Amino acid sequence: MISTIPTPDKPLTPVFATPPWDRSSPQWIDIDQRLSHNHLARLIDEAVALLDLQPLLRSYAGKGSKADHPALMLRIILCQLACGIRPPARWAHNCRFHDELKWLGFGICPSRSRLYHFHQRLGSQLDVWLQEILGLAIARGITPATRTAFDGSTIAANASRHRMLNRKTLNQRWDLLAQAVAADDPAADAAAPTPAVSAPTTDRPGPAPAAWPWWMAKTPRGRRQQLTRSQEARVALERRIAANARGKAERRRDPEKIVIAPGDADATPGRDKFKVFRPLYNAQIGYDLDSELILAADVFPQQNDTGTLPVLLTVFTTWAGHAPSDLLTDAAYATVIDATACVAAGVVLYAPYQANDLPGRDASPAAAKKVKMLPKERFTWEPAQDLYVCPSGHTMPWESTQTERRVGEQSVVRHLSRCAGEHCQACPLRAACTPNPAAGRSVSRVEGEEVIEALRERMKTAEAKALYKRRRSTVERAYADLKVHRRLDRFSGRGLARVRAEFRLHCLVHNLLVVVRHARAQREEQGQKDAAA
């Protein structure tokens, strides 16, 4: 039986409920005899024993009804996630009928709400546990945790893809909800959330119960919750509209066509792998090249990979205790910002700078039809003079400088150099160099572009090409395992904090099983050596 261990800093450790069985119970012994040596439940039992549960135990206040022991609850949840079963309602149902869960939980049958709240409680512990497991893996020689591959993939949010709203519709619904909440309880009008954006004004009376629209909750509590979520969605939508207005003119969208999912305001609407337009999150992982461990993971409320590499490097350093030496990524990460972050952290980056730099990939048919001009690589950069020299030997002084925004607060400074028009008109290469010789050929350069030039030269070597082939067999396979075997094709929770906790919990299950299986393989190998001796 699992007992609570008192701690010096908190002597009044809460007393947890005694499970129905212990290791001497006939029911538990019967199941124990039927479980195979390599059963998943036994692996989970060994895995939880590797974790320090004292901080989790101290998080309980010891008030109210007695809670089920956290170790038992954690075993049940990890086993279900390893089987690809993610909804807490399914966990509660399976605890009553699955022998392996009865064995792991010593016969407890927690309710759906208990499992759900315990799942949320784990969020603050996951980073510490992941750091502990990676430290244990490094100490046992499973991996040095020095070489990794980063990649991201979009995963559907829990919010419905059929109920995304634009600003006009969202404001109308918020207005009706505010009137309905005020009609439910006049005192609630003063307690309503203060709008961060201007609310639409209307003289319409509040909806009567018979006139409630189909989307409005039927209870006062439900309407208050809807009002809070709608307010959060309004603030998030206005933030996205403002970001859209700051973007390039050719990429700006009509503000009235920008939509948001009120059920999960943090999710970003976009098209998934199946071209379905829905709320999405971008899940990023760093996969080890020398083992099957996940060395870093995080979730971002965006559709692309821009700006995620520096954050993932920080997570890697926190979990592993040091930065990686070699990092493999795809072309989306080969930017000046990401490459500069790698140089600052002492990381050697391996990534194709452009799509046509990928090994064995030809240019697309659309690109082949374009008129090919002399590429930028034909122009010589002179660092001492801080300018370009064209293939004909003419200098190209700076013409203008502009700052370009990237995701979040990131930005780059781009300088434009241009060759004089009289030089281009008299140049024998003018037909292949510029479509407008009178204006002169222009070439742009981003501050810090020398890190990209070093990256391109590195990727030309045979060693870099051989190492880069490891990427497709590591990080790509990790996503296949998470999405197919663990069925992580859609998050269960809503909101960025819950989604991040859910994704980290999947990574914890993965790493725990890797460490436990490695330990078992070592014990079997040592047993064979002892038997042979």
C-alpha cells in the first residue's frame, strides 16, 4: 500500500484516502498473476517510482474530503495516455472495467471530475519531472543529450471549427449576453467584466427567455461563463486585427474576415494537414538523435514555426541542463534571427536555407517557368567596404534601410543596395541581371546575414549532408508516434496553459517509458552475463 511520507517543511501532510486494496488483497494478487512481465501497467508502475512526488503531495491542503493518493491517480492517467486514451470521462469509465487500471490504482474508481482536476494540478510539476527524467537518462548513459532535431506540427484545438466568429458577430453576441446576464440578476450587471475594447451600443431590450437564440446557454451560470469567454475572445481578436494592420500591405487581410473561436481564444484559425480550416496550435518538439527521448517541447498559438526556435532552445537548456551542440531543423528555421540565436548559444545549426537547397529535391514547375535572373550569390559582399560588387565589378552602395517586423516583438533590419542605371545599361549581362536596366539592379541584405552564409557553406559539406539525413528518421517519427499511436490529433483541454500541460504530459509518458525499457534491457543483459559466468 502507498502511504504519505511526511516532510520536515510541512509536518501536517494531508492524509489521503486509503485505497480499497493493498498488495495482499486477493483481487490485486489475482490481477497481478495474470499481468505479463512486459505489460504496460508494470512499466508505468516502475516509471512513477522514478519521479519525486513530494512537491505534488505538498500541494494538497488537507481540507475537505480525502483525496485519492496522487501516485495512484498519476499511474492511471499515464497508463491511459500511453494507450492513446485522452478524455477524463473515458479514464473514469475504464477504472471500473480494466484490470490493469484496477491493479495500478489498487481498486480506486475516481470520478471524471476528480481525474480532470488532478490532471490540471499536474501542470506545475511537469517541467520539473521532465528535467529529472532527462538528468537520470544522462546519468545512466542513455544519451549525452547533445544532438537534437527540432520540428513543429499543427494539432487541432478543442474548440469547434463550425463556430468561429468575426468581429461584428462576436460583438453582437457579447452585447446580447451582457443584457441576458443583467436580466438574470441586476446585481450581476455591476459585476460584469470590464470590456477591454469598446462595446457596441444598442437600444434593444434584453432578450426574454422565449427569445433566447440557439447559441445562448439556458442557465444563468452558463450565460455568465459565455460572457467571460466572449470577452476574452474579443480582446484576442482585436489583438490579431491590430497585428494584421502592422503587417505588409500585400499580406493584410480584411479585418472583417479575421475570425476567432470563442471556445478557445488562444487557438489560431488556419488550415491543418488535411486542408480543413479550424482552430489550431503549433506543437514543437526537440528529438534526440542518439536515443528516443524528447529533449524539449512547447506549444505556440500560431500556425507556422517562425520565432519558435529561441524559445525551444531555452526549454532544451532547462530540461537537459545544457544547450545542444548540433541542431537539425527544416528550412522554416533557417532565418537570421534563429541562426543568430544558435550562434549566441554555441549551437551548430544544420538546415537548408531555401526549399531548393534540400538534398535530392528539384525546383518546382512553377519556379522553372519564371524568368531566371542572376542570383544574389553571384554578387560579392565586401565586408570592409560594407557594400556589394556586381559580377561586372561595379560597386553597389546602399540606397535605403528599413525595419521588418517578424512574429511577436522580433524584427530585422534590411539594407537595399543598387547599381547605377548607367552601369546596368552598358553591361553585357543586363538581360540576365535585371528586367529594368535604367533603374539598375538591386540587392538586399539583412543585418547578420553572415550567419546564413556560414550555414549555406556548412550544408555543402559531406559531413553535414550525412548528419542531416538523420532528421527524417527521428523527429518525423516522433510526431507519427504521438499522432497515430497516442492519438494526439486534437487537444482535450482549452486555453494555451492547459494545452501546454497536456502536451508536456505526453512527452513525460514517452520519456518515462524510454528510461524504464532501457533499465529493463540492462538488467536482462546483466542477468544473461551472470548466468553465462
